[in-house]
Amino acid sequence: MEGFWYIYPSTIFALPMKYFLFLLTSSALIACNQGPSGHAHLLSLSPLFTDGMVLQQQTEAAFWGETAPHETIAITSSWGAKASTKTDESGTWKTTLETPKAGGPYEVTISTPSGSKTIKDVLIGEVWLAAGQSNMEMDFAYCCNTTDHAEAEIATANYPHIRMLTVEKQLSKAPTKAFKGQWKKAVGDEITNFSAVAYFYAKKLHQELNVPIGIIHASWGGTDAEAWTSREKLATLDYYDEALAGYDSLVVAANQSEAWFSQFDSEPLPSVVWYLYLGKYFGFPEKWKTLSFKDEAFIDPAYDAQHWKTLMLPGTFDHVVGTQDFDGVIVVRKAFQLTEVGGDYQLELGPISHIDFTFVNGQQIGITMGKPSAATKQYTIPSSLLKVGENALAIRVLNNYGEGSIGNIHLISSNGEKTSLAGEWKYRVSGEIYQQMNAYTFPYNALYAYDTEGIDFSQRPPKHTFHQNVKSALFNGMIYPIIPYAIKGAIWYQGENNVSRYQEYEQLFPAMIADWREQWGKEFPFYFVQIAPYGRYGGISAHLRDAQRKALATPKTGMVVTLDIGDPQDVHPSNKHDVGYRLAGLALVDNYGGKAEASGPLYKAHQTVGNKVIVEFDHVGAGLLLKANQAGKWDFEVAGADSIFVEAEVQIVDDRVAVYSTLVARPVHVRYAWSDTASATLFNQEGLPASSFSTN
């Protein structure tokens, strides 16, 4: 097979053309683009430098690209600034262009001896990076929820001077400059796929500052902060030494897995099967029924299955490709004999992991997925499908996590006689589940079809995945490509995925902020959102919120508290407008001369006075305000030296909060909103909630 040689430290192996193209488009490789002999080298620019772009005002804005080696690059702008440089021996170049005050539209022309490109409709204004996991990714038509202002915003959005470029999801094993994205204007339906938080942030800034706003949006739901941090920075955190030591071996193993699966046609899966157990809201079950498994021939009774391997049922099938890591689809077949057909039969299937499509004589008689698949179920076999003599039973089974298994199977005649079909069955592997390798769409898995004969599964390597939570994978693929594009600062909404590692996050999160600033060579402002209340964190999310609060010790940071606008039943609260507006409030005050209080009260200090703990706060604004929650509670607790916390009473005294309980004579510690589903009860007069905290 025609292919390219991919060289990795200590490893060299041939890859098929299809896999090489994947690596190129996903930026796992950085290749020097040398045109065919006799052809001119084309000027190649990042998607950042395209029509409709927004440049940061009054700065030296970076430009870069590729063309032929040792060529002169000249940049001219319609506002009068010019710049020039030369490409290096690989044909890459980088320079800066001075930008004026906010305005536009302008044009920028980049010229080489072999040609030029003109970028049109360029605006000058304020550019911000928006990043994080699903709550930042959540747009106006998100898969699992949507913002509460969706219809109104789509119907009324008319902000051509607000523009957003969304970096398409991309993993990379090494830092890359290649990515896909396109600048879009915040007008009408165009905002449907905008990050809702980033849109409301930009809208508020635009309305207050009356300048163009550019947002570069790079988010991926369900991701760890480690994935967004460079390998070099992670290496400075001692608790990552062991994990990073295995990185190179993971890359090699993942490359081998990807090379195997890239040989086969694939189709994105409609969901992770586990979501089917949560119901239709997450599971998209109807799409499973129409998925192309490409194994219809294997179900046809006329298909010769005499050379198929055998499987003992009931039993497991994790081993069917020679390893114990199989997730995918098999077809099992067994013939049964009838001496007469007196009426409808029943087929009883025991628990199956996780979906079955069941056929008799080539006709489907039932499908079960989700929670019911883990139980025994019965399908009617109409007498019209049956015949005297041999009948063919085929079951397509899909397993996508944990052990794949098939329970007891019984045939029940029209008179109630039950016959066990346990024993030897023929089976054929018809597909395997592995990560998507082209376009990353939720839930990021695909079914790779084993629909050809002669597949040698002895050559299939153990399954390893370079996925979105591999350390540095998203920094390499989605942050590095936009460095050093001139930005004013960054907004960030993430942390849900790190709740279980809250102790590490206390060091990791400030390190990530420092990492990005070092990469850009600028201590830009960094504003972030504290995770919202949610009832399924196992009682530890307050620790993560506190780790986020402590990150405010990092200079030029600010935090939005969401204790009053979360949803304890939904990890994706629908209220995204308040989040965006509060983030904008921080920027307006800290960066643009705003005077209003932009932060809720933040714990400053405490002292015990008699039987009370007196707590002081920063950002009290025009004064503190207490509001009992729906249960009539204050969500404050006190404890003595034994650290046993009890519910407390509170009162405001001179913009401080006195916390006490008759059960604690000598209080030492105090904490506030210290539970997964805590709600805000302490605000400043500006209506902004206080952050949870603990003095213990």
C-alpha cells in the first residue's frame, strides 16, 4: 500500500496514505510543504489570518506563515503600517505589524516574490481567548442543553463587529501550527454555534466600549486542565513525573493502534452506549437503530458461516480479536430445528452488553438497548417467519464499555416448552469501536467496519488511545496553533473534570495560567468561572471551588461565582448570559476603567471574638447582604478545635459577618457554601454572590 514513513523517537514504521492524511490534518505531524518540481510555493497562512479577522488594537500584532525558503515577505496595511521579514530554510516566517486604535474595516496584504494574499474586512479592536470544557463550549444548540436566551439572541443578534473564530477540535501529539477555523460575525443564525458564554462576554464589552470584539474560542467538553497545559510546564510539577515518563510509550502505542484502525471505513457513533442508560435525553437511541453496521450479509441465513470461529454462550466475548480489550460488534449465529410450527414462538434473551439486534431467518424480531438490555427480555417470533426444519437465529451484539457478555438464550414454543440454546455458537466480528480520527464530533467514538474477508486479527495491536484528556494533547492541538496571536487576555470555564483531583488543581491551575502567559510572553489578564453547584460530585466539589478561589492569588486574575445561577440537577446550567456578563464586568473594571464593583465578596480573614467568628471580606462593594436559601438556611457552618462543623447563625456587623452557634462555645473554624449543591446566601449590594470558602 502506498504510504509515507513516519519517524518517531526510537520508532519507524510505514503508514498508509489514509492514515498519513489524518495525521497531517490533525496536526500530529508538522510537514514541510514542498510543491511538485517546477511549481511555485504557495503562501500558506493560519486560519487566523483570513477575511473578517479581528486584530488587537494598539499593539505589535504577530503574523506568520509558510512559503518558499529564503524569500522576502512584505506586509502592508490600509491603515499605513508595514512590515517585512524573510523565511528561514524551512520556508516559515513570522513578524509583527503595528496596529492603530480600534476601527476598520481595513485590508492587509502579504506579498512574496511568487504571489500575494489580501485579507479583507479586517477590524481592529479587543481580542480575547475563550477556552475550557463543556460549559464554555456550550453554544446556542448544545447537544445536552442550551442557554436560556437562545431563541431571543439568535432572533436579535446583529453585531457585525463582534466576531468569533472557533478552533475546531483537534488532538496533537506534538505542538502544531495547523488547525481549522473560520471567523464569523455575530449576526442572526451565525451565532448558533458560538460559545454562549463567550458571546455574552463579547456582547457586553462591545456595548460598553463601542469597539470591535474578537473572540478566539477553543473548548472541548469533558476535559482536564492537564490536557490544556504544555508538557514543559507539567514537567515542573513533581506529581506528574511518573505520568509524563509514560508519554512517549503511549504515543508509540497509540500510533500503532491508529495505523490499524485507519485501514477500515468508519462511521461516527451517535452516543457513548453508557449514555443510553441515562435515557433518551443523552442517548439518541433512534440513531442507533439506523446506524450502518455493514454486516447485513453476515445475518443472511444464506451466508456461509462454516468457517466462522465458535463461541460458548452464555459467556463473554472480550477476547474475539485476540486481546482482552475488544469493544465493538459481533454477530453470533445458531441454527435450531423445528418438526412443526404450531403458532408464534418466543425468544428469551438474558442480559446482554449493551445492545442487541435479533433476527430469525434474516428478519429482525427485536432490539433492546440501554437499561433494559441488562435484564432478561422476550421477543415474539411470528409463526410466519418459522419453517419446519432448520431455522437461523442471528444476534448482532454491540458492547462499548466493560465486559462484553451474552446471557442465557431460550426458545419457547407456542405451547410454552422452553429449550435452551446454550452451547457452541458461530461468531463473526463485524466492527470495532475506537476513537474518531478525522473530525471530532461528540461523543468522539466511531465504529470501524470489519466488512471484508481475510482480516488478520493477529496483526491487530493492543488498543491504545491518544484522546482529549491525554496530558498536553489540547494545548498542542488547540492552544499552541494560535500562539502568539495578539490577544488582550483570556476567559476560562473549566474545573468540573478536575473535581476528584482538587488538591492537585490548587497547584495545576495557577501553573496553567503561568504557562499560557509564558507562551505568549505577556502577563495578560485571565478571568475564570468557578464551577456551579451540581449534585453528583460525591460531596467534594467545594474543595475544587476553593482551589479556584485560591488561584486569585495569581496576579491579574478574576473569578466569577455561580452559586446563585447554577442547577444542582444539571452540570450544564442554562444561564450563560449572567456568566458572560459577569466575566465582562471583571474585564471592564480591571482593564477598561470601569468603576462598578465586579466581584462578589471574597474571604479575607477571620478571628474568634467570644462565641462568634468574625469574618472579613474583600469586594464588599456598597455593603454586604444576606438572603436565606430556599430551605431558610444560611449555608454557614462553624466548628471548634475538633473540626466538627454544625449549622450556624449569621448576622452582618459593620460589613463583616458574625458566625455562631449555641452548640459551639469556642468556635475556631468557619465555612460557607461547603457542599455540592450549596446556594448563595451572602452577596454584596451589587448583587454578586460570595465565593464558598473554608478556614479549616
